[in-house]
Amino acid sequence: MQPKSGYADWEITQLLSNAMGFPMNYKHPSEIMDEIALLTPTFTGVSYKLIDQLGSIQWPCNEAHPTGTPTMHIGEFVRGKGKFLVTEYVPTREKVNAKYPLILTTGRILSPVQRGAQTRRTENNVWHDEDRLEIHPHDAEERGILEGDWVGIRSRAGEPYCARA
């Protein structure tokens, strides 16, 4: 299926990179995956052929785990134990007003990661087959939103998509 913009995401990234002076001359996204596998030790075994064969691969996928790993981290993380840092609270510069009365943020649920670009191709979509808006019952009531309604989401940054409440 041809993308609405005329270009796939990888082609847009390549066009931007070339315009900014860093040459990229890929003919297919599989060439990008091959380069990632060449440069990233935990992806050395990943290829489009293997993805087509297995349907999905959990990294690390390398000589030690040629078909990936069922569980990514067992016992410890790849680089050892996690490092936690204290970060200072920085309040948002976004302010509510009559036109934008709520502060919106993206959330995380189990299955679709980053709008489901990769995870919606798997069986994970049995839990969440579409985007969902989570809104406080009071805010929903004030706006006349009922559970299951389709709503448009608009912010200062644009109008990215609709979701079911």
C-alpha cells in the first residue's frame, strides 16, 4: 500500500538526512536493518528474512541467541544493574487556557508502543486493538464524553488523531 504522503517513514528520514548533508542511499528498509545488525551487537542476528520467517524477534538476537530470546532480561540487564539518577522537577511551560483547558500527555499501555507501528503487527492487539483516551471522569462529564465515544484530540502542536474514550 502506498503511503498517503508518497513516502514511507524510512524514505522521509533518508530524504531529510540527505538534505542535511549526511548521505543515505538505501533502496529498501531491509538494508537499514542490515546496517543496524552490523553495528549493534544485540541485533547481529536480525534480518528481514528472519523476521519474515519467525514473525517477531525479541532481542538480543545474536550468535548466543540466533532466534532471539523469549525474555529480554533474566537475572540482570545487558549492561549490569540499572543506574538510577535523581532528576530535578521542571514544571511544564504549557499552560491551560479557554482554548486548551487540559494538559495532555502520552501514556503507556502493555501492547501498542509508539502508536503501535511495530506492536500492532503482533498478537498483542488482542488487548488494545485501537488507541484509547484515558480521561478523568470529572473532565469527561464536563465535556459530555461518555465511555466508548470517539473524540478528536487537539493541542497547540496539532491534531494528530482521534481515539475512543
